Amino acid sequence: MKEAGWTFNDYENMIKNDNNNINFFTQCRNLVNKIKQNKNSWPFIKPVDPKEVPDYYEVIKEPMGI
């Protein structure tokens, strides 16, 4: 959302002003759950352990969270 230019206020306004977003959020949640169940998603399920990859947070400045 950040890369698309959205702000937290945009998100809050969308929720307040559109009752159809329940369907949107349900679809997003379902999509994320399906992606997490895919056998190829394993690198993205848990955060990188800095003990295993010491320079990760030097290289990746804004790691994604799930």
C-alpha cells in the first residue's frame, strides 16, 4: 500500500465510507491465506533471523511483515 501512495488515513476513510469493503478485506485475507499455504511460500512465512543472515537488515532497509 505504501508503494501505491496510500496512507493510513486513506485506509481509515475507505473503511468508514464503503460498506462493501468487507468483501474486499475477506478476499484479501483469503488470498493471503492461500499464498501462505503454497509450498513455495516458505521463504516469506517467517521473518529473517539476523543470526542466520547477519547483514540482512543492512541490505534490506524496509523488510516486509506478514
